[in-house]
Amino acid sequence: MKKNNLVRYSIVAALAGFIFGFDTVVISGANLPIKELWNTSPLFHGFFIMSIALWGTVLGAMFGGIPTQKYGRKKVLLWVGIFFAVSALGSAIATDPYTFSFFRFIGGVGIGVSSVAAPTYISEISTPSTRGRLGALYQFNIVFGILVAFLSNYFLEGFGGENDWRWMLGVEALPAIIYTLMVLGVPESPRWLITKKNDLVKAKEILSGIGVADVDAEVSTIIAASQYEEPSGKTTHLFSSKYRVILFLAFFVAFFNQVSGINFILYYAPEILERAGLAAKDSLFNSIAIGGTNLLFTFAGLYLIDRAGRKKLLLIGSLGYIFSLSMVAWAFYSQAGPGFLMIFLLMFIASHAIGQGAVIWVFISEIFPNKVRATGQSFGASVHWIFAAIITLITPVFLDSKDGIFKDNPWPIFAFFAFMMVLQLIWVLTKVPETKGVSLEELEKKLMLR
């Protein structure tokens, strides 16, 4: 029963990822209708319509570690749900691109903060043997939200006529409100209570409630790790030299995640598929195939992450990335046809889901020590979202059918992503440590510079 509590609390926290995923790609269905409605230029459309939420995400990720560390993981997760609901309703009723951008920005802030608070919370309540699977629930919910958003966009196409896009965006308010109510039923992170509030009584109660066999020993281990981290009693900041190795690991796992092209493909899936020769309705339907493949192989990642380990999944994903992206580039270059292209786009999605997708949030949340975990998660999430925003911002400059640099054929974009994945493969082989089955406190000693 107590282990069920652990799973339940983790699922609730991970549901922030569902709304994250839904919000991230629901804009793909509204992309072209909004472009036609407000007749925006490629650069304006790329910034104010498509990437503005990501810039909000950057802000949320950069500063989300501060309230998460100061006020606790639970309170922050609660506010994330409120931000999502306000954003969905505001975006749906917006009458001009500036109001629309404001509410999309608010939703982006919620995404950024959730990418700090949710993985941190799950990492801190799980055990070494379950941390990978429970942490990957966040990513599972992201891809489940992506699939539901693609489905929602498909079935709402034609529902409201010229206001289809408003329904697509507004429906997100329902899961956001449900999630907010569910967060009220989860406890605070016991590690935060110990290291930040010194509330050992409450922490022991929560640890007992999630099935920790020897609560006193667990508390002693957490306290000892805290003393190891700051033996002089003085607080050290995140960018201290002793965290250098950890910071580089967090930076590169986030950087390579985005230069794989994953958000480029998810955000612009209908437009990419239309460029390959599919009609608008077919491109929305094939977007569902992308979301379904993402979900299926995320299941595989969930199964393997605590068995094969993080590093092996990154290696498998890197090889899949390189091959699939090279073939997508070739498909566009040779004009091989939409069916051929679709096969390798789905292979790319599968490679991401089983590799980077399954690993990134787990890896970042577990490599930082307890006292800087929230700010460390904030750093890794910020890197992730800064590059996601940059890529989404500049995509119309390259992809736009009228004025884009590669308006005739976008194959160089995919060739670039394939090359970056070669670099990721080299990095994984030479620099990435294995973290499966190791307690958070043991990882501190293993990764921190003395």
C-alpha cells in the first residue's frame, strides 16, 4: 500500500508533463490558420506566435529553481497548474496576435517551471531502483500529452469553422484544472523538508508513507550527504568549481536534446508533411502517427531505463538519430515521396523516445546534490528551453514556403541535425557516466569534484 503511495504521488507530479506536452504541440494545429488570420511575416510569426511560449518557458526554467527551492516543490507544482489553465483560456479568446502572445507566454512560464519542479520532486521521493522509471513518467506524460494534442487537433479540425484553432487551444484548460486539484493531495518532498526546513518529523512521516523500510537510516544518509556537500557549514553556489563536471553533463544532455531537431519536427509537423506532398488533413492525421510512435517507444524507454541504464539508451538513441535524420534529409533531397519520408520521421521519433526523451529529465534531476537540485534542474531545463526557443524562432526563416532560405527544399536542415547527433554519440561514449541503481547521495560523492 505504501509503495502505491509512492507511485501515486509520482504520477500526479508527472501529470504536469501531460499538460506540458499538450501545450507544446497544440500550437501546430493553429499554426497555419493563425498565420492566415493575422497575415503575419515569417519573423513575426516565428517569434510572437510559434516561439513566444518557449521564451516564457526559458524564463520559467531559468528562475523556477528559486521558488522551488524556497517554497517547496508542492506549492510550485500547484501554481504551474493555475498558469496552464489561465494560458489556455486566454489564448483561446485572444482577438489579436499580441494578446495571444501574452497568454501563450504565461503557459510557457508554466512549462518551464514544471520542467524544474516535477522531475526534482519525483527524483527526491523515489528509491534508487525505481528512480529511472518514476522519473521517466514525466517524459511519458509529455509524449502522452503530445499524442492527445495531435488527436485533439485532428478531431477539432472543422468543428468550429474559422475558430477551430480557438477550440484546439482552449480545451487544454480542462486537464490543467484537474491536475491542479490533484496536486493538493500529494505531500512535500521529504528531502526538501530535511535540507531546507530541518523538519525531520514531517520528513520521517512522509518517508514512512511511501514505503521506506528504515526511515531513520534514510534521514541520516540525507543529512550526512548534506554535510559532505558543505563541510565548512558555508553555502556554496551552483556555479562553484566543484560542480563543474555536473554542470557540463547537464548542459550537453540538454543542448543535444534540442539540436536533434525534436521540437522543430513536433512544432512544425503538419507543415513539414505538407511540404512532403500530403494534404492538410492528411498531414494532421500523420501527426497523430508521430505522437503514437512517440508514446509507444517511450513505453520501451520506461521499461529499459532502470534495466539497460541511461548511457546505453543514449547510445541507442544516438545511432537511431544519425541514421533516420540522414534518410529524412535524403528523402527531401531526392524527392522520394511522403511515404518514404514518413518511415524515417517515425524512426527519428522512436529514436528520440527511447533515448534522449526517456533519459533527459531523469538524468538532470539525479546528478545534482540535494541542496542545489532545484537550481541545478533549473540550469539544465534553461539550456534545453533556450535552444528550443532559438530553433523554433528561426525555423520560419528557413522553412517558410514564400521567403524561407530553404523554401525549395529543406533537406539541409535535417542534414545539420544528423551531424549534431554524430557529435552527441562521441560525447556519450567519452563523457557520460552511468547513474542507474545509485542513490542520490552516492551520486553526489561520485560526481562532485573534491
